[in-house]
Amino acid sequence: MNFSKMEGCANDFIVTQDIAEGRIPLLSAAAPRLCDRRRGIGADGIVLVLPSERCDYKMRIINADGSEAEMCGNGIRCFAVYLRDMGMTQKQKLTIETKAGVIRTEYAGDRIRVTMGAPVLSGRAIPVNKDGGPIIGEKLSVDGKTFSVTAVSMGNPHAVIYADELTDELVHRYGGKLETHPFFPKKANIEFVKVLSDSEINMRVWERGCGETMACGTGACASVVAGVLNRKNGNTVTVHLLGGDLFIEWDGDPTHPVFMTGPANQVYRGSTEIE
């Protein structure tokens, strides 16, 4: 399998066009080994570049544990840069088929602007085990500590939690237990957010199927949406992540899309065996 190792805000991926869709189960089985940072290539996940009958290309995402994600904001920017670097497109704007729907990307100098689609705020559609929505201030308890959660889907489920300080103990002790909380029937990505101002937030993320990562694009979008719903931030926000910054825009209309702008880069190319 030929691949490019790529990163967006240090959220890193193995990107390949060498695996047919019918062989995804084989790749999923190999994912923990390939993504292992000591015995493999090392990555947060694997991004597959596939043909599409209704868009320019199709993207599928395999997490480091072999499970599949519906969407990945940093991954889709890497996907777009891969297409450009490999000479697979001459277009300025692309439509990309994902399990979360059609996502549109645009090359903006050394960055990629992504139309992420409208946030999903209805409980059962996120999904969470609660009717109605939006889901704001839901109280969830783990290890004797109660968290106030705002749930948002950006094609994949997110739970946003506000904190005065974003400590290792907070993320590592509670992230995994919140991810698998019974309130989330398909698990969830957990965002811990510290508000700096109307236009800036700090965020750390515990990703479903990965653990803590350096960045999460859909999580940054979900956090800004949650901030607008909770009146904690404005409509244009710089999200500071461990791996870099993302610029997120949302006008607050639940039928309107969220926009994400950020970098993506190729680290190196290589080849490996998966069986």
C-alpha cells in the first residue's frame, strides 16, 4: 500500500488511494498496527481516497482502533491537499462524499476552507438518549464528578464541556469514560473548552476511537456551535488546539452551515504491507 503521511494541526493521518472499498475490512483489521506510534507508521487514523458517483471523490475514515468515523474535519483538509499534491484535481472547489453527507472544500492559499454543513442539534439525531433539542446543560456523572454537557453533531457526535482549566487529569481521567457514557449510544467525541474571549477559545479533545489527539476539526466546529448556543462566544472564533489554530464561523442559524478554515500538510510518502 502506497501512502502519504499527512497532518492538519498535528492531527495526523495515513492517506491512501491504494485500497478498494471492498477491502476496507482488511484495512480496519490492520489499523491498530499501522497507527501504532512505536511499531507502525503512527497516526490518529487512516483516510481513504475513493471514487464517487455523485461527487468529485469519496472519503472514508478508519480510526486508530479500527472503527470507522462518519467525518473528520482535519482529515478532510488533508484529503483535499492530497488530491492537489498528487495531481488528482485541478479544481479550486471540490465536493467530497462522506458518511456524514456531501462536504465542500475550497483551496485558500496555504489553507483549506471547508463548508462543514449545518450542525445537528436534535437529540436522537446526534445521537443521544434524549428526545428534543438542542441538548444544553445535560448533567452526566462519571467517577463521582458531574459534568454539564452540550451535545452537537457535525456528522459525528460531540459533547462540549466548559472548564476553568484544561488539565491532563480532566482530559485523561474523564475523557474515555464520558466517550462511552450510556447517554451516547454511538459513543461521542469529548471537547473540553476554556473560553478566553468572545472570539477565542482553548480546546482539548478526547476523540472517539483514538483517545486524546492534538486537534479535532469537527470538535472545533461543535465547540463554537455550543458556545453560540450557550452565549459564551461569538460567531467567528479562533480555536486554539494543542496542534495549532482553526478558524470557525457560524451565524447561529441552525439551518446554516459551519465553516472551518485551517492548514494541512504532507509529512512524507511511503509504502507498507497490510497483510
